[in-house]
Amino acid sequence: AKLNLLRLKKLKKRDDFEDILEERRNSSDLRYALRCYTPALYKGLVPCKASMLKNIVLQSDSLQYVISQVSAECGESQEAVQEEASLLLEEMAHRLQLGTIRFFAFTLSKAFKVLFRSVCVNEEGIQRLQQAIQEHPVVLLPSHRSYMDFLMMSYILYTYDLALPVIAAGMDFMSMKFVGEMLRMSGAFFIRRSFGGDKLYWAVFSEYVKTMLRNGYAPIEFFLEGTRSRTGKSLTPKTGLLNIVMEPFFKGEVFDVNLVPVSISYERILEEALYARELLGVPKPKESTSGLLKARRILSEDYGSMHVYFGQPVSVRSLAQGHINRSQYNLVPRHIPQKPAADTQSFVNDTAYRLVRLQEESMVLKPWVLVAMLLLQNPDGMDLSTLTEQADWLRRLALTFGAFLDWPDREPCSKVISSSLVLHKNLVCVSGGRVRLVVDEPSGAELSTNEMAFNQAVSVLSCASYRNQILHLFVRPALLAVALQTANSNRRDEVYNCFNFLWNVFSNEFILCPGAAVQDFEEACFLLGKCGAIQELQQDIVTCQSGQTTLAFLCSVLDPFLQGYQVILYINIYHHKGTVFSIQYFWTEFFCMYLTNGKITKHFKSAGTFAYAHYIPLVVCQIEQINSNHALECAHFFWNFYIHMLFVYAVHMGHIVVCLNNHKNKIIVAYR
């Protein structure tokens, strides 16, 4: 019954959207910025200014307890440690000022009207958020694909007269002259990327966040993924901040906390070329004011439309019912820090995965996402007519699977595809009725083989970042399609065993909620049955002849990832014998060397490009003993996917076995 409810919910009618830039194009931006701003506030709000907030944090029992501990441990006076805590808080804290918000409202209106054709927001989501803000403390959890995300969030909330959020931002931004201070005055509070076991810093940071939450000071905003996704896939959620904002509920300090997932979808990402180069080993440019000024050239580009979907507020109280025993927190005084119990950690982790999954399900997919997927499966290019026909087929399949597509219903498919190709002319070109990826070749410059390979990889990875936006829709049916191809029979239990193995292998590659393998299997069966690819009998799952095209396509969805594993494992066995190697080595020493010598086939070359795109973390390869049965299971599976060369030495000589560590996200080579 719960599964059927889930299916109905996923296929329900979506909220309507409103373009918030439409009014901006027809009225004064200055009047908009200076208008009366009177947001509805939390009913339990304890009014205080930013300076008062700092005093509350510094005088809190929990921080004073840690200060006394640190003082005793390091031999410094409590006054000295208190002063250090005050300096940390001064470095961290926001100074939200309405005047700065009005400045951003004016300047961002100008910029957004140039950058985007439209910025569409679901009004029902805004209404739900407005109600939620008044009832309980609210935590906003947007997806993170661009630096534009947090600016757009504050802009939208100001537009709808909602309480402005305080935003967790990295320390990188604080060092930007003028800009860092402007961000601070617009609600950003700055935190280190890692705390390195600094007990005092953690205490100041966590107490600051919890004080804002308890007092209902403002909605708190942070990114569950921790950083921007460079690949277009959702990243494994980070649970540190989520645990902090849940703790006041666990300890009975607030009645409830509302978690609001927000899905931000771009038709064209501002940093697309930058991301591709970062994935290829080019160092990330340091955030600076001069860099920001140089980036103003993007104002001459067209970035299409943007959709922002505010999801249903998720009640922590409702989620925790029957899962968390809050009475355990009564055994220790509230001000004494406690390490979360195992059941609490598991609950927070499960909640984080659910929230990212909700973000994925509400992503608005553009036609270009489908086009990119097809072009990457046809690296030599496609006839425009064939591309249009296949894109229309893929559109229908995506809708059958419950996709949230931004596709003009009344326009012919050919016009939609042509418009998409024009918008992304930096990535594709149409010549002689044929569409292919563009490879940057500077005029007048003779490029080396390495440079040509690098430029081709930039184009492929830029396209792949868009293709990856739709993977969440296909990954479960794709896992089942591969399982059906590799299982020894049509028996449902054997197909499930193969599916479960794949599910575990890719549990760090995609957002697969912990412990949800059975539910994901049922969902995949439902979707493949719905599109006519399989038929479920009592004990068997039978593929239908009419669904062979669909099953073949779904298998190809996982090909880049399987190929990526192939290349990395090949290098580890035949070149490094299990030792750690760097990302730079992969590109400069191995990939380009083999390409130059003509030893990499087109298939293998494609695999190398995808492997390099962080589909698996190259820098965590290590030697480790593993279970031989699991290794043989992996070997059998990859054998069925044309990776036999990888295991010839292992299987026939018995000296080396290769395995994927599903829990630590590591590639392991074990020596017997």
C-alpha cells in the first residue's frame, strides 16, 4: 500500500510555475528594491539583533561548558579561551542588514534579466513555505549546482515577501574584498570546510546555529551536498549540519523543525566549462573580487530558463516518530555535548538521503538533457532527423517514468530540439544535417595530441554534466535492465539478487537510500512494466519483445560507469600493482601516452574520459585484503560487461583479485 501511494505521489500533477522576471521586465527595479518589506515571522520568535545573538551564544551553558573543558586541557585561562571563542564567532557571524538586501535586489534584477529568459517558481511551494515559517523553525535545503544558487534563493524570498535566510557559506568567500562583507550583510555566515577536531570551533559553530534555530531568528539555509556538484549528479549528502539543526528537537528545545527541500534547475549552467576543466585536473580558481569582475563577460551569454521548486516541508517530528527515543536525551543535562547514538546517526543519514532524493524528483528537466544523453551514446554524431526522432521517443519514456519535463506541448519536436541546439551552440554544431559535439580548436595554433585529447574531453564532460541531471530517473530501471541481462534465469529471486549486487556496487555512485534495495527493485519493476518492457508473472520476470529497445537503452545508461571502473582497475592491476596514484598521472602519463601510441580504441578512449570525470574517486585506490568470494562475484559480473581483459590475470593465474569496497567507496586490489 505504501509503495502504491509512493507511485501515485510521483505521478501526480505538478505545481504551476510563475516567471518572477516577467514583472521585473515591465516595472521599475528601483521601486522593487525599495518597496515595503514586511515578511511574516515565526510565531515563537525571540526578537534580537545580530549583536545580541552573539552574546546569547557566548553566554550559553553549552559553550561555557566546552570553554572550561578546553581551558583545562590546554592549560590556558578560561578568559583567554572565552576571548578566542569570541573571535571565532566574530569571524563566523552574519550581519544581516536590509539595506544590503535592497542593494542586491536592485543589482540582481538587472543581472538576472540579462542572464535568463525566465526564472520560474512554483507558487504553491511558496505558499507552503510561508505557512511553515510561521509555525516552526525552518531549514531550507537547496540543491547545489552553481554559485548562483544562494543568490537566487534570497532573491526569490525577497520577491515573495518571505523571511530572508541566514546562509552557511565557505570561508573562501570571506576573503573576497568588499564582496565577502556584502555577503555577510546579506545573511551569510562563514564556516571552515573542515574543523580538524577543533573542539572549541565546533562548539561555537554548533551553538550559533542552534541558537538561531531555537529563537526562530530566521530560516537557516545550507547545502546538503556540501559543495557544488561538478558532474551534474547529486552528491552523497553531508550530515554534520543536518544533525545540528535536528538536535534542538531531539532535546525537546523546539516542538518541531521543518526541513524544506528546494530543487534548482538550470537550462544552461554558468560554470559548465569551468567544471569540465576542474574534473580534468585544472586547479579551481580561487574566489576573488577580481575574478568576479572578470566573470562579467557571462552577461553577454544566454543561459535560457531556470526553475526553482520549493518542496513540501518535511516535519522532523513526524519522521522521528517510532524511530528516535528522545527520552535518552533526558539522562544528561542539555548543555553537556553528547555523541549521537547509533540509531540517531542512522536516522539523520536516512533523512539526508530522502531529502536529496526529493530534490532529484522535483528537478525540472530541459530538452537539452535528453539531447546530451543521445549525443554521448553516439560519439560520431547523429543526423538531425534521427536525433529529433529519438529525442521524442526518449521524452515519452521519461514521462512514463514520471519525469518533470519542461517541454513546450504545442511546439513540434523539431522546433524544440533546434532551439535547444542553438542555446548550446558552444557544445554542439549542426553541419550538413548532422549534429556532433564541438571540440575547441584555437585557430592558428598547432595542438599536441595531449591538447587535442584534453579539448575533446572538455566537450564530452560538459555534455555529460547535463546528461547526468536525468540519471536519477533512469538509474533504478537501468539497474534492473542490467540485472535481467546478467541473471542466470528469469526467476524473480535470482533477478533480485543480481539487482541487489548492482545496487550495492553503485550505492556511492547514485543517491540510493540506505536499506531501500527492495523498494527500489519494486519501483523498477513497476516502471519497466508500465512502459511494456517486462511482464511480471508469479515467480518470474519476463522481458517483452516490444521492450527490447527500452532495455538496450537503459543498459547503455550504465555503460559509462562500467567503463570507468574498467579503466581504473586496468591501470591499477597492470601499471601500479595496487599502489595509490594521482589524478594527474591518469591523464598525463597513462591516458595520453596510450592514446599517442594508438593503443586505446575508441571504446576504451571514451571509457577513459568518463573514468576521469570523477565517476569514481581515483585518489582512494589502495591495497587491502578482501573477501575472495566477493571478488569472484565482482569478476563474474564485470565479465558479463566486456571487461574480461581486466580479470584474465586474476582468474587464470590466481594471483590478483579486484573488488569494489561498497562501504568505503574504494577500489581495492588484493594480492593472494
